Amino acid sequence: MTYSSKLLKFEEQVHRYIKTRKLLSPGDRIVVAVSGGPDSVALLSCLVALSSRWNWDLGIGHVNHGLRGSESDGDADFVQQLGSHFGVPVNVQEIPLTRLDAKVAQQSFQAYARTARYQALEQMAQECGATKMVTGHTADDQAETVMMWMLRGSGTGGLGGIPPKRGDGIVRPLLEIPRSDILAYLAERQLTYRMDSSNNRPVYLRNRLRQDLMPHLKVYSPALVHILSRQAEIIREDHAYLEDEATKAFHQACAFEDQRCIQLDRTILRTLPISIRRRVMRHGLQKMAGNTQSPRFDLIQRVLDCLELGQSGWTMLIGPVEVGQEYDRLVFSKKETEPFTCMSAAPSKGIEVEIPSEVVWPLTGQRLTVSVAYDHSIGSPPHSLTMKLDADLFTPELRIRSWMPGDVFCPKGLGGRRKKLQDFFSDIKLPRSQRDKVPLLVAPEGILWVGGLREDERFQPSSSTRSVVIATMTA
């Protein structure tokens, strides 16, 4: 089915919104998510009407979870008929779900079903080479979402509501249009639609808001949907700005970062505005946990309170991340559930190092290269992670291992005086969480090199040195 070139007022409104927000581009291949409800039917009809203007290639995606038995199957059949009516190809995916699946995933059933639905639609888009996926969220959906997050005490991330577009190609052209206008448009186009019976169940918070709270609030503010939608847009823009500033602040405060640890400079953190400081905390926790789920506000505040006291040595566990203060650093580290299995021997014994050879230190992924140079000229090391040793001053039975209580060495620059390695770590303010990861190059005579930090004075070359062992540590 094709519409005449004359567009209805509703369709012109959607056209302007798409163009102003740059949601879609001419020639886009689009998967339209169609449930069969009024919003998605209106969306499909509108895009069909606009497709000749934009030269779009449209397809319909429908996901049947089978949660309502024959009613769900009826929705799928209706969407197939809708595709035939508009001349748009339909892809129906049947993805059965159970509440046990959601429980195992530690999500609410609604959230779990929504995630599964989006994954299925995204897969459809990939299979047909679509550039965009379009959903039928309306201004009423936006207002309800904002109200839900408001009742949960959300920050700006939640109060910003539903974005008109996401970075993964999902766009929502109806987000500024109230449901009353949707229904009027369907009547004007004489289009039928399906109603989801689960939308009437008061067990879901959104349904209770829609049926009970929102009508009461509209008595006090008839333009409530418009007001909340406008508020969401304002907050969403403020949130994006603050997140950009927080990202800059995170990089400014970050003193160290790898896959297992992030260290932030406490002094820099305390100079940040509290709104940015909270976001930096959240960013660190999310990066280390490997997810985008926001930690609770009270947990963030506990970290900030401890940080303000300035006392070193405290730790707390937030999900899979251990947070603590070590000297002037706030440290985020992954809680290890299992010991490292990539070590071929216990850390105390370490890994054998032949001369010459190259080995990988598995706790950090650094590479240690050891070679021999028969060069009597003793110059300065080319960089801080390279060390030269007199090969005649130690037995060539080398190992690389972690430190152990009682370890001592003679740090270069102290005139041959012995020092406990633990005291050396304290002097240089090396966080406790990092000490086990420092590679020690050792011989039967003692520690030759505290990898990348300090050599042992006893094994340094001199003018009488006949051969030099060169050790280099690279990331």
C-alpha cells in the first residue's frame, strides 16, 4: 500500500522531528519494531507515508515471547497481515522466556524480556544490513519513565528519560507526540491495532503509574506529559555535559589504570565539584566492574566520606570491586575469586629465567628480556625499565617472582645499606594492592632488580666488569 503525496498533519510533524533531530537519513535501511499496539502501528504507517520522500527501505521486526499464549500468537499474525497491507516484509522471531531465566540473570522479568527483545531486533537489523532500528516510544512513555525514575530517587541519568536516539542506531521518531495524538491519527487513517492485556496488570509499576498516578497528577497539571517530556530533554542535555566534564576529570585524576586496578589521585579528586566527583567515582566503579549499571548513591557517598577523612588503609566491597585508600590514592581493584592460574609455579618460586631469554610476567603482562653484552663501557641505562648487571657477581640461575615478607635488598643510591623491601615500598608509597604484582628478578645471591623501580647496588657494573647482563622490562 502507498499513500498519496499529500501528508497528514501528524506525518508532517514526525517528518520535522526526524529532520530537526537528524534521526534518520535519506536511503536508510530501517527495521521498524512493531508489536501490533497503537504506537508501533502508527509509527509504521507514518514511516510508509514518508518513505518516498526519504527513499527508505523498510522492514518490520516482531518478537513473540509467547507470554500470553494465543494472544501473543494473534499479535504475530496481526503484524504479518500489517506487513502485507503496507507491502513491507516482516521478520517474526519466536523467543520463549521464563521467569527462571530472569532470576538467573538477576533481573526483573520485564527488564530481562526487554533486553531479549532488543537483542533479537538488533540481530534482525544486522542480518538484513539495516542502518537504523526504529521504535514507537511516545511522549507518554517518556513521562511515565521520568516519573518512575523520580520515585526511585534517580540522578540526572534516569531523569533524562528515553533518548531520541542511541549510539547503536536505535531511534524514536514519536517521542514528542502524546498518545492521544497517536489514537487520533490511527482513526484518521482508519487503522486497527492490538491491545496487550498485560498492560492492565497492576503488578507492574509502569501500569500503576499509567492507570492511577498520572491521571491524578493531570488534574493539577493538565499538560503533565508535555512538561515531563520537556524536563527530560533539559536534564538529558545537562547530564551529557556533566558526563563529558566527569570523563575529563577522571583522566586528569587517574594516576594508574590497567585491567585489574585503577588509581585516582586523592588530592585532585578533592578539588572537583561534588557533582563531578560523584560521577568520577561511578565511572571508576563501572570501568572496573565491566558494566554500566550505576552503583547506589549511598555507596558512592560512603566512598566520598571515607576519602574526605583522609585516613589510609580502609577498604570496602561494592559488588565485584574493592575500593580503598592507599596513601594519596583511591584504588579500585577487581576482587579476585580465583588465584592466578597462568603461573606455572607458586608466586614465591616464580618463573625460571635463562640468559638469554624473554619471559612474560603473567600478573601484569610485562615482558622481561635478558641478554649478555661483552662491552666494558658502562653508560647510563637507555630508559628507566632497563638495568645493567655485572655477570660475575651472581650465579646465572635467575627467577622472576613476587615479593615475600622478609625480602631485603641494597637499593642503589644508599651506599650498599640493606633495606626491607616492605619498607622500600612504603617509602615510595606503592599501594599495597600493587606490591604483589611487582616482578622481582632474583639470583641465589639475592634480589637483583625490583622490576622497573630500583636495582640492587651490589650487582652494579664497574670499570673492571668483563661481561654485562642487560635486563629490560616492557609493557
